[in-house]
Amino acid sequence: MHRYDSARQRLALGLAAVAGLADATGFIVTGGYFTSFMSGNTTRMGAEFLLDPSLALKPLGLIAGFVTGVIGGALIARRSAGRHKRVLMGCVTGLLGLAAALLVANLPLLFLATTAVAMGVANNVFTRDGEVTVGVTYMTGALVRFGQGLAARLSGQSLAATRGYGLLWGALALGAATGGALCVLSPRYAAGAAFLLALAVWVFAMRIESARE
């Protein structure tokens, strides 16, 4: 986070909120699986494979969709250097719009698969030299850096490299809480909200990159 200017940090926070919203929606629709948190899906897949191999197919499918999105997003990022944030956010927005439409059409499995692909693509928005610089759909690393920053402060030091990660986690948590609240009304509302928020983040990404041209 500290490597980016304030505008790009806000973009990362917005994208994390999108991920939280989408993940909470998928979690509720599936009854406990994730569209962006692949560590959780991997744990469930491993445990369920031993109990009932057929139950492992759903998390395995979500993992496959996510990895497909990562691969596709990485290829797109390589071909759109200098404007990859707007291009990738356009893809994420389009996929989440399609996912919302699939849920409205009562096709929950296709909704989940499409959302997982979108979240895979999203993880390429903040990359440098082919490596992810800010993980926007998983927060273990962010919490580790946040904790390290607090430890440094307690020791009377300041670690610039740890700044902003608490806010990143908070953005994802806020998105998840919003998704959960909307799902009380209808998961379709939550899916639609994820699309609209992604659309706003996409517009912001276009403004940021256009200002550099």
C-alpha cells in the first residue's frame, strides 16, 4: 500500500470493499463457500474430500474459476501495460454484472463461478513486474503487516511499509458486512450492489490512469 499514491490507495480500498461484498454474497448463497477466499475453500475441499468426495467438487470448482480469472487477468495486464487498471476493472465490472444477472435468472452455480473468475481477475489490478503488490481479496498478509506495524509502534518505531493495511482489511470487512445486510433482503440485491460498486471503482480507475496520460 505504501508504494502507491493516495488515489491508488483509495482504489485499492474500493476494490477490497467490492471483494468483501462479493465474497459475503457467495458465502450466503452457497451456505459456506467463498468466491474470493481460496484458503477457506481449500480447507473445506480437503476436509470434505475425506468425508464425502462429491462435496469437494463445489470448492474445487470455485478454486478452478478463481485461478482461471488470475490467469486471464495476468495475460490481459501484460497486454495493456500503462492502462491495465482500467482494463482489468472493466473486466471485473462486466463479470460481476453478468454474475448478478445469472443470480436473478436463478442460476446460482453459474453466478458463483462467474464471481470467482471476477475475483481472480481483480487480483491483477495491483501488480508490478508480474507480481501482486496489494492483495485485495485476501487479508491474512494485510493483517500480518498491520500487526507488525502495531508492534513497531509499541517499540517506539514506525514502519512505513506497514501503513494502510489496517484500512485495507477494514474495507473488505465493511464490504462483507454490507453484503450480509443486503442478503437479508435478497442475495440478488447484494450481487447488484457488488456490480454497482465495481462500476464506481472502474470509473475511478479510468480517472486515475487518464490523469497520468
